Amino acid sequence: MKKIAYVLFLWILWTGIEAQELPTVDYTQLEKELDEIDTSHTVLINFWATWCAPCVAELPYFKKIIEQKPDLIAVFVSLDFPDQKESTLIPFILENNLPGRHFLLDDPAAHDWVDKVDTRWSGALPATLLLKKEQKYFHEGKFNTYEELEAFLEGS
């Protein structure tokens, strides 16, 4: 077990992601963080969780689009359980080489903040928000193909 922990520690150092780079925030703090993002670029915000099979299934599409569009700012907001941040979430992000900014949203009062993300959002995962040229676009549910995500990005 010590060897696994040591390897994970080295991997974290090598890839540059650390626990403090995966802040745990409530929705008010998340809003402040998102307000600081340069919106002259296209910003893609994905709400997801490691326990959500559709969320995990679409992550390769996000990874590919981020690689192909270097000006795209990607933000991943995890709704994983806070007590699993170190044991599940960070290792998952590292193992899957998931680029972008990452946050763990720990705000149990979803009824207070889901509508602030988008009034059309039922709260189901995954959900994706696109900020593009002072416009906001929303997609609830899984992107079934890379082309579907790309069309959302280009057509919005």
C-alpha cells in the first residue's frame, strides 16, 4: 500500500495537479472563480461526477476537443462526494489525464444553485454550460459522440 501511495504522490508531482489545485468550493465560491475567467475566449463548463456513468463516457470527447481547440477554456465541476476527493476524484483525473481547471462542488443546497447555472437544468448529470461571445448556452445530458459535442460548441 505504501508503494501505491508513493507512486501516486510522484504522479501528482509529475503532472502538476495537487489537492490545492482541486479546490473544494460552495456555489458562491464557484461563481467567484468563474467570474475571474477570461470570457473573451470560449469557456466550456462541465458538471459531472466519477460515479456518473454517462459523465465518464463523454469525457474522452471533452479531452479531444480541448486538445484540438487550444483557445478553449475548459472547467470541470465535480459533484463527487467530498470525502472521496483524495481517494477517488484526484486519482481519476490523473489516470485519465483530464486537462482543464477542476473544482469539487460541495454545496448540498442544489435547489438554491441549480437554477443559477441555468433555469432549464433539472439538476441531472452530466450538464454542460458554454459561454461564448457574451452568450450562454446549456446542454443537459450526455454527448453521445465527439461530433455532437463539437456541433454544440460550433453551433451555439
